[in-house]
Amino acid sequence: MEQLLFSLNATIPVFLVMVIGYVLQQLHVTNDSFVKTLNSFNYKITLPVLLFKDMSTADFYSVWDTGYVLFCFFVTLFCIVITWVVAGIFYKNKSRLGELVQASYRSSAAVLGIAFIQNIYGNSGMAPLMIVGTVPLYNIAAVLILSFTGPDAKGFDKKSLMKSLKGIITNPIIISIALGMLSSACRIHYPVIISKTVSNIAVLATPLALIGLGAGFEGKKALKLLAPTGVATVLKLVIWPALFLPLAVYFGFTGEKLVAILIMLGSPTTVSCYIMAKNMNNTNKNKATSNTNNMNNANKSAASNSKNSTNSSNRNAADKNAADKNNSKSEYSY
């Protein structure tokens, strides 16, 4: 009974904050623009500050575990390869293969994962080490998978791979973990004023991230693709944890390390999967056709006035470039 109460106390508050975010969105207290800004703020500011605080205040020499990082890396690699091979054989809708594979291995390590771990332990625990072992692989694998799948797949996309590598190097979460580790390794002690300021920003990370997740929830879209959604859900909630949690225990990972592995295996997929698939033309063919028809209709209407058409086209091109730029900035969030 005590274990049940502990589990409920660790998970229900996280869920309820997400529900509050969803309700606020339905009541139009928030809107899509606010959610987009909120997610960007969390990704670039509050989550990095939280991870930096936890890593810098920990003892680097006792926290760092190379074996643990490698375990997270190779387990993630196994999940990616097996899902890609098996789905490639049995999943008939090849235009959605890349999306299915991404949804089956990619986890919300930094957003929802840290929220659960912090709710249990009061800090981010071993999540930063898990992120180091998995998130760079998430992005590189996604580029490779999407390059070889989808309706317009043309093989290896070097440009997208370089973009992914750049996104990893410049990722604020990865940078904050590295700086936190460096600060801890050098045993740097900060003045109380700085420490309290950092702490005040860090406490915003979890509630704001959960509200953003809840406000951005769109269950109806998932229900339209029930079969692949169900497969990805079973893999993440049943198959991967059943395979690798006992293996983690066998290797001696317990407590915070085991919880972080559970988050890695079973937490929900991130919105960045959709953004990457969209940017690499791996979205639904019907959607692409619909968008094409809309563009053609717009072009026909604009053609009635050549001068206005030219100006409108220039503005549309500028808007498209700006939108693509914004998408690329958020492409590597987790």
C-alpha cells in the first residue's frame, strides 16, 4: 500500500498540472502562440538553468558513471535498429515508417522525464547523464531514418545530418549539462545572490513545462492513426521496459539511475518528432496534397493581379523562410 501511495504521489501531481494546462487551453486562457513561446522559453532558459544547477551542485567525481552513459546509449541504439528493421518488414504504409520508428524510441527525456524525477527525488537526479547518452543519438538517428523513409525519400541527406550535428552542439540543454559538469569538476562555489537567482529560475522549469505539454495536447490527431499510435505506445510502455529494466538491474543500476532508465524507455515521445518529419518532407501525403492544392489556389487568385502577386509572393517567401527558421530552432527539443 505504501508503494502504491508513493507511486501515486510521484505521478498524479505531474498529470494534474498537465490537465490544468489542457483546461486553460480549452478555456482560451492560453493560445497556440503562448504555448509556442512558453515551450521555447522552457527549452532555452528554465530547463538548462535547472540542469546546470543540479549538475554544478553535485559532486562530479561521484556522480559521473561512464558505464551508465554507455548503457543508455547502446540500449537506445538497439531500440532504434530493431524498430526500424521490424517496422520496415511488417508496416505496409512506408510513407509513415519514419514517423513510427521515431515515436517508438524517442522519449521526452528533458521535459516530462525531469518532471517525474524531480517530483520523486527533489532534483533532476541522474537524468543529465541519461540525456548525454541518448539525446545526441536521438537526433542523428532521426535524420538517418527520415532520409531513407517517407514518400519523397532520396537517400542519405548530408545537409540534414550536418544540421542535426550543429543542433546537438548548440543545444542549450547539452551546453548547460556540460557547463554544470565543468563547474562541479572545478569545485566552483557561487555567491549566495547568484545561487538564489539560479534557483528561482530553476523552480519554474517543471510547472511551466507541464503546463505547456498539457496545453499543446491534441488527442484527436493521434486517434486518426490508431494502429501506429498503439504500436508505438506498446513498445514504449511495455516491450522496452520489460526487456531492459531487468537488464539494468542486472548491471547494478538502482535508485535514481533506474528511474532515469525507465524515463528513457517509457516516457512519451516529443513534439520534435513531428517537427523533424515535417521539415524533411515525411508528413502525410494527403496533407502534402492538400497543402499543394491550397498553394495552387492561392497562386491562381494572386495571378489576377500581377503586381500584387509579385509583392505577395515575396512576402510569402519571406514568411516561409522565417517559419522554416523557427522550426529549425525548435527541431532538437526533447
